[in-house]
Amino acid sequence: MIKYIGSKRRLVPILGDLVATIGGTTALDLFTGTTRVAQELKKRGYITTAVDTARYSEVFAQTYIETDAREVDMSVLNDALRHLSSLRGEPGYFTETFCNQSRFFQPFNGERIDAIRNAIESEYANTTIYPILLTSLIEAADRVDSTTGVQMAYVKQWAPRSFNDLDLRVPDLLPGNGRAIRGDACALAGSLGEFDVAYLDPPYNQHRYFTNYHIWETLVAWDAPHHYGVACKRIDSRDDSTKSVFNSRPQMPKALRDVVQSVSCRVLILSYNDEAWVTREELERMCAHHEYVESLAFDSKRYVGAQIGIYNPSGDKVGKVSHLRNLEYVIVAGSKDDVVQATRPYIGNDKAVVGQATLF
């Protein structure tokens, strides 16, 4: 998986245990991002629908959620990856933009990314392994980038990992069925069908995923867009069509309330944290149309950028670390029987204080 702000890596085992007690066959991950939670749902036996607006999220969902590992011809996939790995670097848009005009990747890796991405498009565009190859390339590029985890800036000195050679690997494909849908949660929430479990992890502040991960958007679209600024962000970052109401403090509460009330599910699981624009009490009220609502709160490390401080595009430290930990909220709503059964292990146990435990 790629480095991702807001990743629920530490919460995944808990979310998996929650849904395992609920049972059923269908699940929804409405803001899927890297598909980390959707993959856990699929592993737990759910036919999972993964939704997001990002191009790269759709590719991840096509790879990890929609693809059934049992139906992939691994010899064909391995041959393709060996072929792509053997290609000589070819400097192009990616190298010029993200290695020369900016410093996200070292040029020798940028040249290989250019060559591999061109070959994926020209040789595999209409094949079933196309999204798998794109996923392999994005994850390989992520392992050799020179950032703190987001693409709004790059570090002043080359990150040690950036000196490594790009290494294409076979993604960890999962058996089972699912759906990958690219679209706006606000528009789709009420039309996706009924689910036993729905998981919602919406954006919670002004930071936009479209700009935080603009390089992955470009690597998937492969459209050589005009760009601006030190970070060479896509010019369409300025368009209203790429902006989300969830990044607007005045608009976000109503948008989230509408989405929560539009999703048709037996049990709703909503994760947020105490740095968001709405309180835990407000989240509980949004879910009150369900019979019963329970809240859990988990103490957790903040994302890596918060650990090391704030830097300007030149790599100079310009801010102080305010705090290193936050609370991750998990709101569970549904019938009383379902909710009590799912949350019982986290209420009043030795590790918990009023539903609060620690994620290391």
C-alpha cells in the first residue's frame, strides 16, 4: 500500500473484528482511498463495493476488490511484469515534471516510470491485468519517492529510499468478488443498493486528496497536464470539479449528514477523529436514525508529517509540531443487538476507558 494521510492501517484489525461479529454478505466502503479497509472487508468474506472520486483509488479498487485472484493467469501477469521491468528508461513528461522541474523522484527512476507507463498504455490497455500493472507501478514509485507522504512538497535532501531502483512487484491479490466505482459519495450514496455493513471514512479538513496525491492522478490519467507551482500540481486542481464539499468547513457537516442518512445498510460504521470539524456528539446525532448508536475512541499517532514538523517548498522548517497523537473515533450504528455485540469487546475492558483504547 502507498503512504497515505488518514490511513486506517492501525484501525483495520479492529474494524475487521467489528464486521466479523455483525455477519452478512455485502459491504460498502464509500471513501475507499487506498482500499485498505475494503480489502479487510473482502478478506472477511464480504462482497465489497469500493467507491472514491480519485482515479488511483479506482485502479486500486479494480485490482484489490474487483479482481478475483483465482481468475488471474499468474504466468501472464508475471511475464508482463518481467517485460516491463526490463525496459530501459525513457525520459518524458514524468521525468521532466517530477524529477527535473521538481524533486519528487530521482531522474533515473523517473525515466523508468516514463518507459513503463508508456508500455502499459500501448501494450496492455484493454487487458484484464491493466489495473494490476498500474497498481504495481504506483506502489513501486511510492517506495522510491522523496516526500513525507504527501505530494504538496518534496524534502530538501533526497530521501534515502529515493536512491533505490524502481522494483515492480505482484500486488497481493485477493480471492472473491467485488465492485470498483469511481464517483462522488454525495451523488451515489443513495443509489448503490443495500448493504449489511457500510463503512464511511470521509475527509475531515481542508486538505484535498486530489492535490495531496496529484502525481498518482497524473500517472493513472497519463494526460501530461499543464501544471503550476513548485509541486507541479495539475492545472485542473484549480477547477471546482476537483474540489470536494468535505474540504469546506461550512459545507461539510450537511454533506456528511446527507450521505450518512442516504446509505442503506443494516449497520453503519463511521470513522473520524478529534481534529475534524464536527464533534463526536454531532456524529452520533447524524447516525440517530438507526435504532442504537455506540462510540469508540482510540488514541493514535498522527500522520508522519505531524511527527517531523512543517516545511515550506524549499525544505526549510517553518512551523512547530503542535501534538503527536489524536483520537480516532469509530461510531457504530444499527440495531441494538448488532451494535452491542460488535462493540462489547471495547467497552469497559482493561484497555478501555469509556470506550477508549490505544493504537500504537
